[in-house]
Amino acid sequence: MFDRNSIVQGLQEIDKLKSQVQDVHVPLKVFEYIDEGRNPQLYTKNCMEKALNKNEQVKGKIDSYRKFRAHLLEELSQVFPNETMKYWTSRGDDVNRIP
């Protein structure tokens, strides 16, 4: 059935190699995938998909804030042209590029 000597030798070999992998951190979820008989690479795939989705959401928010800022500055420049010009000048922006 099982050769106890080979198991002991295998465990001793693993113990000798442990110093080479001390800095490797495996998420507990990976072990759960393995225990459930699932491919642990699916964990990585799922994490990557979640990260991509989150990045898309954040990019959308950034784009929305940029559009809002541009629209706000455009409206402010129509209502408060002098103050807006001072704002642009204080930032060191090129006055000719102002929308």
C-alpha cells in the first residue's frame, strides 16, 4: 500500500527545501479550491477578472470626474470670468488652452 520509508524521505526532502520558499504566501482560498477538487488556477483567474472589473469601474469614475471638472470650469468661466482667469493663472496653466 504505502511505503513508509518513501513517505518519510519525501517529507524530509520537503523540509530541506522549505528555506527556498519562505517568502511565498498562498491565500487560504487556494487551499479551499484544492480541497473542493477545483483547479487552483481558477482562483487566479477569478481574482484577475475581479481586478479588471474594479479597474474599469474606477476608470469610469475618473472619466466622470474629469468631465464634471471640465464642465464646471466652463460654466464658472462664463459666470465668473475674472475669477476663473485668476484660478488658471495661479495654477500656471496656459491661458490660451482654457476652454
